[in-house]
Amino acid sequence: MSGKLATRSYAGAGLLTALVAAVVLAACGSSDSGTSTSTSADTSPIKIGAVSAITGPIPIPDGTNGAGAYFDALNKAGGINGRQVDYMPLDDKSDPALSAQLVRRLVEQENVVALAGGESLVGCPVFGGYLKKSGIYDVMGGAATPQCFTSSNISPTNVGLQDDVTAGLIYASETLKKQKVCAAMYNLGPLNASYPPALAVWEKSTGKKLAYYTTSLTANTDLNGIMLKVKDAGCDALISNGSTQAAAPLLKAAAAQGATGLTQIFMGQEYTAGLPASVGKLGEGVYSTAEFEPFTGDTANLTQMKADLKAAGVELTALGQSGWLAAKIISDTIKGIKGEVTKESVGAALLKLTSYDTNGITAKPYSFGPGNAHHPNRSVKMVQIKNGKWVTASDWIHVDEYDK
Amino acid sequence: MVQSVVSGLLAGGAYALIGVCIVLVFRMVRVVNFAQAATGAMGAYVAILLFGSGWSYMPAGLAGMVAGVAIGWLCGLVMSQWFSESSTVARSTVAIAMLIALLTLGFRFFGTTARKIPEIRPGSTVNVLGVNVGVSTIITVVGAIVLAFLISLFLDRTTLGIRMRALSERPHAAELLGVPAKRLAVFVWAFAGAISTAGMLLIAPSRQSDFASLGLIVLPSIAAASLGLFRSLGLAVLGGLLIGMIEGGVQNFSSIAPYSDAVPLVFIAVVLMWSQRGEVWDASR
């Protein structure tokens, strides 16, 4: 075809077709981007977000990795009622301003229907109020600051630093019958608020006091100096909460300064599959708290979790367990919604969720429900390194029973 | 108290060793190398990964040093190719960018998993004033002192050393006289890369060893180098040891113990104020 006349008429026809197509598409498209339409065969993805300290001064990518692993497996198996889950974990780098900004982005631009699996160290005090105002709910994976457990719109799956510390202290003095329990805790900024109440619960319920106590450890602290003080105080048990890379140097310093006969108890974030190999022989006999059914055991209720994490190439860690469980809880909740899946309907479903059976992954059922505080998981099991491997060393320690 | 101070020598030795590298690179190439510790950490992590996959200590360590040299060499190439005419401030800013790049790469490649860190003579200690000091600490401290001494000797007494000083003090004149500027500059970077890798390998087993923590050792090391105003190798060693010992001593006072990480900052402030005292006192007279 040639000639200006022919081109013009083709152009005109093209323009008209485009106009008609645009009108038709606009009519069929949803009025809000992201929210689902109420057609019975809706296949648009369900958007779930998370704000987490994936990188930054204290990086904890495990929670969102664990949640991601659950969603990957779920999507492979068909998703939720035929709809894929679009999981958006955002990294707040432990920067409060960024954290607030990212939550806003998830809620207002991405239109997520819920938050799940996040492990933000600074987020709870910063966006707790915003979540309430926007009517969106967060099934947090790993919560550490006290505000995460006292927010109307947040219910974490994990036990949290405060109860972890209390559990470790209780196990040391009441089960292991240690006479001089000591604690060398890390200076973790906003998380330090957890230490005094943790100590108070132990002191009040056992009537005992620590023989040596410090909360000033950092990445640069000289661990030999700390161990000298531990030895001088005559400690026979030491609770500490370093990162997994702090375990080996701490044990080395203890051995070097002759603090023999010292039982060391680590906190939940150090319960990882790879830790025993990194500490070698020095790790023999070391304990850790475990906030969920220990993944190094073989209980059947963990088979799917382990398979999902393995399929996604995520290391087996306690923090990964918390993210996976959060993802499972939100998915099961959404599955049960009849009608549109929106932030409102998900919120309503969570407010009705007063008991979620975790099939033994946690000691007691998870819950959301109404109220201004949510702390459903307050029990830990102890694990211990024996012959280079973690083994389960105790039954559930219910911290809430000591906190009366 | 004495014991806490003595046990601060491990960290102090690290600051001294990296501090020597900082002074060397500053004097020779006119840049405050913020990426110095991260370069060493990269090399050390290569060694750690190889050790983790079955290599024995010496081959893994040597391979790590080669990696440290390579990264230093690369940084030096970038600096001398594109920024040879820039001011010290501009070049130091580029070094900060290199640090950020290395930290990001380090996090991407090495993640947050705990690894078994190879150690020279694990378990061997020497009792110094009631503290069991590890062999690595002794090597680090002695190594820093010896290195500072040898480098000073090299710069004062050898032809190559004098050429390098000429290069740093009068770059254009030196080039006109046939001193190979770029090659010598890159050599300095590569050498510093090797030393910092060795330093990291010595101290990593006894402290928190995630990549970011190791890379940020550069900050107390810069504070150490500031004692001699970035010109004296000996004072950098002294500065490093002092900072390490002060950090150790601070742990004894529970009111200031949480602020032990601020010791390098206070150190720099005191050094700078003291070095400027002449001008301040003159002005007030």
C-alpha cells in the first residue's frame, strides 16, 4: 500500500481501534490498582509485604528468606485458591526513617493486603501507629523490641529477646542448678530495653541475682577482657546474645583465659545449622534457646518447613523458622476468607484468629485477635551441641508461667 | 584493670597494622584509604572460604594474600588512572566509595553465615601480666612494630624508597626524572593490600568476624594514624596500641563501658586539638 491518502485512512482506523480498546480495557480493569476484583475466577496475585532488617548494622535476612521459601513452595503448588502470592520484602537497613517510608510504600503504593515475616529492629515503634491508622496487620516473623509485642496491629510468631533471656537464666539456675549465673549481653541500641524486664522476671521468680552482668558488648569489644571478669566473678554459667560470628571468638576467649567449667548459653539467633561447624570442639556442651520446635530434631511437623527452606536454598535457622511460620499463618488465614481478599477482609480474619494450631511448631497456639498487645509465643526449648551437632536438651520452658 | 588494658592489645595490634598501611598509602599516594581494612577483609575471606573447602592453613592464607594484593592493585589502578590529578580530599572520597563497594560485595558473597576461621597456632597463649595472650596477638603487635621500622628504613635508605618519596612529594618533577609514577603507586596499593590481609587473618579468629565488622576496623586505624598526623609510621603503631588498650580499660567502668566504640573518635578529637594548640594559643595571646 502506498500513497498519503491510504496512510491517513489506516492511521485513522488505527486511532479509532486504539480508542475503543482503551475504553474497553478501562471498563474491565479494576478501579484501584492492586486490589482484586470480585470475579469468581480471580487470578491476580495476592500482594503481601514485609519490612525487615535485611542488611544494615545487624543484618537478619533469615526471616524474610524463610517466609519467601514458604511462599515459593506455595506458589509452585498453585498458590492460595489459584492465586499466586506476590511477596515483597523490603530492606529498612535498621534505619527508622527508611522503615517508615517503606511501610507507607507497601500500604499506599503497592496496596499489600497484609505484612508477614518481617524482622525489623527499628520498625515497631516507628510504624505501629501507622499500621493502626491504615487498618493493616502484621504477622511479624522476628520481633525484638518490646513495642512489637504491645501493638494493636502486630502479632509476632517468635518469642523475642526478653523472654529468650529469661528462659536462658531460668534454665541455668533452676534446671542446671548453676550457683553463679552471669550475663554478657550485647549493646543493641533499641533492643537493650528488653534486658531489665528479662532480668526482673528471673530475679523475682527465683530470688537470685547475677554474679556478673554487662550489656556493653559490641563487635569491637575485647572478649578476652570480658572473660577475665567472668572468671574473676567465679561464674559457672554465662548467658550471651551475640551474632553467629561472635560465638567462636567468645568460646575461644573463654578457653584462652582458663574459664573452664563455664557453661555457655546462647540466644535464639545463634541456633543455626552451621554454628557447630564454625565453633568446632570448643562448642561441645554449649546450649542455646530455641523459639520453635528445634529444626535439628526429626519431628514430623517440621518436614514441610525443612523441605521448603531447602528448596529455596535458605540455611536452616531459628529466624528462618519464624519467617516460614508467619508466611504459613497469613496464607492459611487468607485461604479461609470468603469473598474479596483485601486489607480489610484480611484484617477482619486476623482479628477473629484467636487460636491457630501450629501443629507443635510452637508450644501453644498462635493468635492474633483484638487487643493492644500480642505475644502468643512465650515458650522455648533448650538445644545443646553434642558431638558437633545440636540436640534437643529440654522440654518447653513456658516463660509466661514465671512472669506472674 | 591492668589485665583489661593488656588484653586490649589484640585489637590494638590490628589498628596498628592497618594504621601503618594507612600512613604508607597516605604518604606515598596522597589518599586516606578508607577501604584499607575492607581490602584485607576480602583477602582474608578468600582464605576463609578456601580453608572451609578443605585447604590447609598456609596455602589458604597465601591465596588470601594474593587476593588482597589483587584488590589493592585494582584499587590502585583505578586511583592512578582516573584520579591522579585530583586533590587528596577527592581521592579519599573515591576511597570511601571503594569501601562501600567492598562492603556491599562482601555482604553479597559472604552473607551472615558463621564460618570456621583458620587460626595460626590455635590455643597457644603466653601469659602477660595475668592475661593469656594469644600467639596471633603477639605476632600482630610485633609485626606492626617491625613493619613500621622496616618501611621507614626502606624509605630512607634504599634507592627505590627515595624514588617513592620523591614521587609523593614532587610528583611532576619525579615523573620528569623518569620515576615510573603509576607503577610505583599501584605497587604501594598492592603491598598495603597484602599487609592488611595478613593483619585480618591474624585477628579474625579472636573477634567477631563478619565482613562488615572487619571492614570497619579502618575507623580506629585511621584514628591511630592520626596520632602522627598521617606522617609517622611509628606514631601510627603507638596510636593503634593506645586505642586498643584504652578501649580495653574503658570496659572496667560500667558507666562508660557502653561507649567504648567512641574511643577512636575521642582520640582523634584530642590529637587534633593538641596539634592545633599552637595556633589557638597564639590567636588568643
